[in-house]
Amino acid sequence: MTRRPPKLRLFAGLALSVGVAVVLAACSGSSPVTSTQGPAGSCPTTQPAPLAAGDTRTVTIQTDKGSIVIKVVGALSPIAAGNFVALASCGFYDGVVFHRVVPDFVIQGGDGQFGKSGSVDQQRVGSGGPGYTIGDEPVTTTYARGTVAMARTREPNSQGSQFFIVLNDSAAGALASANTYAIFGTVTSGMDAVDAIAAAADNEIPSHPIAMTKVTVTSP
């Protein structure tokens, strides 16, 4: 059954049907960020150093629905992995919501500009980012339930801070048809929390989105 495309917003539209190419909303980095200071220190203002191909990190996202543990793998997408780890380490994601939910497809978050808990801009959420963008990388593995990848627009090199977690293996075909969303990790525990975040949404842009209350990084 084909899903109707949602209303276009500033952050981009999504032509979504099973097996059809998808453009996931992502920041363009063109709007200034109000702050680059996270609780743990200064956040990057340009593309951070890549994560070495042999390196991994464990990123834990705490939410009111439970914790999500992600294994970030440098070998998958070194630039995207290094960027995600750098932003998580500086506290950029603390308090940022999962602003977009497509049932049986993805949950998406990471807009630290317009998606802060308590001050979510419903009209612009999904269009913000860290104030810079990162370079594109080839997709080196397949999309599946638990895959964590960067969100982007149709424009090249448009990834910033937004990312998504795949909810269902059935999403693989639509994502792979575009094959431009850099995969940098996978959820190793906490998919029950991911599912609960998806179940709590009343719309694609939830009225009461679930926040990442605290995001921490450990090695490995």
C-alpha cells in the first residue's frame, strides 16, 4: 500500500512509498546556529576529524522511553562517524528531540537548532543543524532494522547533525534506491526504546516529541 507524501515543509519533502526512492529531511547548514557550546565543551564549527577505519565508539542515548546504545564504526563512513562522535561528545545532542517519525520506516533526530526540547520550532524543525555540513561518503553496507545513518537533502554534501534509525528491514529497499545516506553504526541494544519512541508519535512531526535527555560516548 502506497503512503501519501506528507505536506512539504521548509526542511524538505519526502516522496515515500515502499520500494520508492526517499529523500530524508536534513539540515543544509545554511542557517546560523545560536550556540556551539554543549554541556561537555565546545562543539565543532567545521567538519571534525574522521574516525579512523579501525576505531569504534559506543554512543548511549538516554530517553524517557529507555536507553539506545549505538556502535559507531569508523570503517563504515569515517567522516560521518567522526562527526557524530564529536557532536555527541560535546553535548550537542543533549535535549534534542526525535522530531520525525515514519511508522515501520525511521525515527529521525539531531536538529540542535530548531529541535531542542521545550522550544521545538514546529515550522522549522528538521531544517537546522550544527552550522556546517560534512562531505558525502559511499554507502558501504546494507540498511536494516537498527541501522543508524545520516539524514540529508537532495543536495550533495548536505549532511550535518541529523541522523535516523531504521525501524524495519522492509525500509531497506526504499533507502537503498537512493543509497546516499551514509551508514555509520547500528543499534546494539535498546531497539525497544526506539520502537517506543515511534509508537508515542501522533504525527510524522510529533506534537510531543521524545528528547535525547543525555548522550554519552565511550571507547570502544
